Amino acid sequence: MDVLRVVSSAGAIGIFGGGVTGKAVAKFCENRGIRYKVFDEFFGEDRRFSEDEAAKYPLVVRSPSFMSHHEWVKIAGFNGCRCLTELEFASCFWHGKIVAVTGTNGKTTTVEFIEHALRLCGKKAVSCGNIGKTFVEVVDSGFNVDGGLAVVEVSSFQMEGSTVFHPDYVLWTNFADDHLDAHGGLLEYFRCKAKLINAVRGTYSGKTCCFVGKSVDDFARQSKADDVFGKYVVCTSWDALPKDSALNTDAQRENFALVQKFWQYAGLQVESLQSAAATFRLPPHRLQRVAKISKGDGAAVEFWNDSKATNFHALNGALKSFIEPVILIAGGKSKGEPIDGFLKIIRGKVKALLLIGTISRELCEAVMDDQDMGSLLICKVFDKNNSPEEVMEAVVRHAFSLATDGDIVLLSPGFSSLDWFESYEERGKFFEDSVFCLSLANE
């Protein structure tokens, strides 16, 4: 699509959403002298988008929260507007290649690792997208050249309704229950992500440049997704991964397998990938040990932070990393996940369950009603009687009081943080701060 032609003929574009994405698109337009107007339901003066407005802005760029069922998007479509996501809009101005990374879990780590690895071997690579920095922001950077690579983290929200975004490579790490409240079901969630497979433009020796994890292939077969069969490579080998790499865990090995295959297809040397894996450090709040605290007489307890685990798939990956049952801190805001799925994951892997967030009482009731777990598992609910920071302090202290020598206390919530906390980062920070205070008190 020739966006420049549409913009020049339209004279101005509409921008749906005044948040991070909307502001980035607005700045992009200002840099190029493109007239625009931001429409936001909650901020600013322009809180309505009508048929009259649609006539003035035949091209609209929408933030991820403005999905196809949103009233404004419908109005725009009914009145002949071309409605693009920010990814679609930015891709039309990108001169290099695009590496798209999606998945229920592991997207950010995989994106950051690919950027790290590409830069180590001399490539002009930049990470962007759902990772925090929008794609449109890097269009005006020095990376936007013929040999540049945009490594784009792509969420299901960003692909919903997309028709113009065409990456050169696609890496789809895994697939499991998530965002069911927004997409209306597991199949619709899958279809949003599967758009990437049908949108890819890259090939290698006549084969598609789409690389997926086994869980993606399993669901495609289970749901009979005939439109994607034969259009991807299932990646199961991580033989190039150094044993001492931070990526050498159950979940990260699966992600590395996709990068290894991408590396091969891109014609890059495996030695450079191995060097990158040896020097890479995981982003914060992804299954990392915070501290080992003494209980006296040689006894000690380990505390692990996995606050980024905002769904069951991530929680399951964390629990599989430990041999013995753990003291688990879990709970938060539900995204429509079935409670019996939570019970199935923690069964036999948890010795005590400390629950936080708006879903906590429902989880506790389900555990207590379970004939096998109810009588064997210590389960305690922490209400929001104080600030989230103070609640986390109480949870950490209680976990330490329950722990015996060699125990693992694991924060891996399995649910969104957006009920008591501003983000999973804040949730993880409060946990780490509480652990450090406990450590100082027990020196």
C-alpha cells in the first residue's frame, strides 16, 4: 500500500488513541509535516469520532486497544476510511528487513536476544514493537537502511485486523491460553497470531521463513487450521546453545530453537550465535534468583522472581524448572482463564500456595474443594488491606516462616498484575525489595 500517496491525497490522518502509540505516530507525522488529529475517549479535546470526522480523515492509524469491534473503527470502515495499525503504518516506511516475533510467552526475551546476537555479528538491528519502543519510533533512526533489521515484538492485539504488515521472517515461540477475555476464545486468539504466517514475504530455498514452537503446531493440527499447514517450520533443536547460557532453561531452550533455525536461514555463522548466547542476560522479572536467605543452623531458602509470568503457560514453565514442590506466590487479575487449568498446573508441584490479587479467593476455594489438594496443600489468601507494597512484604515474610531448609519461594503469578499493581515490573520490584529487606534483617 502506498501510504504516502494516500496521505498526500487525504491531506491529514486520524490517530486513534493518545497513549504511547498515538503519541509516537503524532510525532512521526510532525517530523514529516503531515497534518493529523488525535482522537482519544479519555484524554484531550477530541473524544468523539463521527461520520463527519471520517470524511476529513480517510486514513486512520489505530493503537492496539482499538480493535475491529471498537465503535470508532467500525465508523471509519463504514465510511470508507483506510484503517491501519501502527505496525502496518510504520512498515510502509521501513527500508530494511522485518523479523516479527510473537507467542504467548517468551516474546520479549527472544526479541532482545535476536537484537543482541545480530549486533554482535555487525548487523544494524533494533528491537521495537510491543517490547516498549514503537515501530514507528525507529523508522526515523539510523537503523532504517537497506541492510537494517527491525526485530518487532508483535502481540495478538497488533495483528487483529492487520492486512498490510508483511515481515520477512516470523518466529512464533509458543501458544497457550491468554487474552481470552479480549479475543472471545482460544481459536480467535490463535487466528490473530496466525495472520503473521500468511503475511510473511520471506523465503529460503523456496521454503517459508516462518519458525514455530511445537505447541503452535499442536494447536494448528488440533484446530484443523488448514490455512497455515505447510507454511512453517517446527523447531525442536537447540544444539548450538552453550550449557552455561542464561537461556539454558526449559522455556528458553524452546525459544532458542527458533532463533537457531532463523540464524541458519539468514545465512549467519553459528559461532556468532553461540557467542551471543554465552553473553546474553535475561531481562528483569523472568525466572531469576533474587537471594538465598539463611534460617540458621545451615538452613537456607531461595527466592525466585518470575513476575512476568502472567498466564498459565508461563507459570507451568517456571514450575517445571524445579525438582521439588515450591512455595508459590500466585494470583492477580483473570483474563478469562479456566480455574481448573490452574489446578492442573500446580498439582504435585506446590507445597504452599500464597494468593494475591482479585482472583485469589476464587483460586483458594477451588483448591480447598479439590479432594486431592485441599487436605495436603497450605493455602492462604492475602487481602488488599494495605498498599500493594506492604501486602507483598507480608506475603514474603509469611513464605519465609513456612520455608524449611532447601525450599524455593517462587513468585510466578500466572495472572495479570493490572489489579493491584501498575505493571508486572512493579509487582516484581516490590517482591525483590521485600526479599532484600528480609535478607538484611536475617544477616
